[in-house]
Amino acid sequence: MIAVAVVGAETPGNIGTIARAMKNFGLSELYLVDPPELDPEGEAYGFAGSAREDVLPNATETTLAELVEQFHTVGTTATTNEDARKHVRYPFKTPEELAASLPAVETDTCLVFGRERVGLTNAELAQLDEVVSIPASADYPVLNLGQAATVLLYELRELTVAETQHPETVERADEREIEGLHEQFETLLTAVNHPEEKRGKTARLFRRLIGRAHPTPRETRTLRGVFRRASEFASPPDE
């Protein structure tokens, strides 16, 4: 199980945004350390979307010490160190690297996000098990608290979302339909009087294009219909 904790948030709207991102990516356990007042009529609930119904009202107020005792903790930071001698913020993982490593962790994990202005302090990060940082422009690497949480939760989606609205595979038209499309295209080349010496090359280019595209049955039928209609309206000059 992956939980989320927000430490010392100043803006209720950011907590609402994080709750919404959690709902988007299949998480429900939200912990708050020193939170601001969350008015059910205020911006936290206004920004939470459907998460106002379950994630946000069920959030648990706690302390960092309790989180450290209960979870494998992952702190987030924009400021990192490349020098191993400064190990509070080093080594660190990218969200992608964290997604790859978390399945090996046998205990529940909590992603810990810090304050809007200063993030998590060195003292707080020193208590946590891992540090993750989102790669961004060196000119301005600091993301908004809600943005950072959304990016990280998106990268972990394969661990938290059983299925999405996006199919894993696209149904490709069968070879008989594909070959029919190629025949229809060659008929069109003849109908529009495409130079005879170029028809073979053009047909091969079209075959390569369709080979990369993997058209669906509907796409194939639609293209065949267009080519057929175009061929009917086009007549070679010698006819």
C-alpha cells in the first residue's frame, strides 16, 4: 500500500489538489502533519473534486515521527546534492527509478511532501528512508506542492491503478483487410493516372506507412471506402 503525507502545508488548496491527484491514481490514505484548517466550504474541498467525498474527509492528522515508525518513508525535494558526503539529500531517485524499486519494498510506503515555500527541512529528510526528486530545469527546479505530488503519483500509477480507461493494446485489422486496403490503393493509383513507372514505389511506400500505423478494422474500412469512391470519380485519360 502507498500512502501520502503532507507536512506543514500553508495553502488548503494544495491539500485539495493532492487529494484529487490521489483519487486520480488510485490512492486513498492521506496523512496531514500540522495542516491548516480545512473548511468543508473552502478551497481544499473546492480543489479536491470527487476526492472531497472520501480521500479528504478521511485524512488522518499525525506527526512525522509516527509516519517514520509506521511506514517505509520517501521524502520529496527539489534541492539535491551530488556529493555523497552530504547524504541528507543524496543519493536520490527520480520518480521513474522509485517506481521501479518500490515493488521490492515489503512494508507499506508513505510519500512525504513538504511545505510550499521551503519544502522538507534537512532535519525532517534525515529521518526518512529515501529521497526522490523530480528532474526539472536548473533555472527553476521547484515545483508547486500540488504539481509535484501529481507528477510523482502519475509515475507510480502502474503500482496503484489496476486498470485505466486506456486499453493496453489496439485491435489491428487482420491481414486480409490490410491487403484489401493495399489493392484498393493500387486501384486508385491507376484511376488517377499516377505515372506508371512510379506506381510500384508509391505502393511500397504506402505499405511501409500502413505497416507502421497498425490501422484498426474501422480505420481500414474507412480508408478503403474513401479510395473506392475516389477511384469511381477518377477516370484515366485513355478511357
